[in-house]
Amino acid sequence: MLGGCASAPLASLDSAVQVVPSTELPQPDTASLSVPSRPYVIGPLDKLSVRVFGVEELSLDVQTDAGGRFSYPLIGEVQAAGLQPSDLARQIETRLAGNFVRNPQVTVNLTESVSSLVTVDGQVKQPGRFPVIGNMTLMQAVAVAGGNSEFAKLDDVVVFRTVDGKRYAGLYNLRAIRRGNYADPQIYGNDVVVVGDSQARRLFNSILQATPLLTAPLIILAQN
């Protein structure tokens, strides 16, 4: 079925979309795995050095959890994910100054980062960016985002990947993977997973009108 789709006239498809004659997304190269230079924001499982000038008992090393949080003396849980270290330092200063420390001077430095992250969005319970640890699969990526929501469309799961400057997209069916119809695909750093009906899924509409009964993943080149 997929082979027939791959040989269909491209004139019938969106001019920006090309079917790839494969059931697997290409593996990313080293350049595609690297994160472009930009101001660093704290993420899950990052290790941080928090120092409060003149207050030794509040100067310590911490690690954020999978949700980008950590516990800090006196002020409790701190949500660090998405903040730059300087922003986090100001937040801690403000919370300490409220009741505990007079004129606190806080510095935060990143000591270790998990740079390989996957973005999981759409109909999942906890959308966000999560570390790719070990050999992560698509099912595992959805699981770390809290699993699919109650009414998620499990046959509409799109994985975006950039390889050698080209943007690929793969359409997967989580129910088919659970049944063992085909393998649970590998997920890499910088992949974007979108669960459920979305603009991402609509990239495939013209193709699916011709081949509505897919028995394998559908891979397209979405951007040359």
C-alpha cells in the first residue's frame, strides 16, 4: 500500500510535500543533533550551582527533575524550566527576601546540561521538552509527557525531524505499534512529536485521500 503511494504522481500532492519511499525516518546527522547557539534556558535534569553570598547553608548544587523543578531550602519547590540562569537567580532572590534573608545576592550557574531534548505536543497530558536518555522510542516519548489524553487520536501521531537541512515528517499509529503491527520508531534529540489532529497531520491529507488504509508508517519530505 505504501509503495503504491510512494509512486503516485507528485502533481497530485502539495508542491512542498514529497512522499519518501521508506517506512522509517532517516537518522539525523551530527549537525542536525546539535542545538543552535542561543541564550541558554534551563531544562529537565540540568545540574545547577546556586550560591547565596554570605549564606553558606543556602549555597548548594541542585538538579532539576523531569519537569524542570527542584526543591530549595526555605522557599520549597522552584520551577526552573524555561528560565535563563540569571532569571532564576532573581526569582530566588525575590522569594528569599520576602521573609528569610535580608538583601540576598544570588548567582546561578549551569554545571551540567542534558542537551538532547525531544518536544512532545498535542493531545498528551503534559506537553513540553524532555531529555532523550538512552534509546528512546516514540511510545516512550509519549509516556514521559504523561501519556496521551483521554480522547487523543492515536492514529494521528506525527514526528518531525531535520536531517541534512531537510525537514521530514512521519505519520504513525500508536494503536498499530501497541498491537505489534510495526516497530516502535527511534526518537532522537531535536525531534518534535505531535499527538492528535493538528496542522502537522494535515500535511498528509492529500496523500491519505488516495491511500486511506495505511499498514505502515508514512514518511514525507515536508521541506526541501
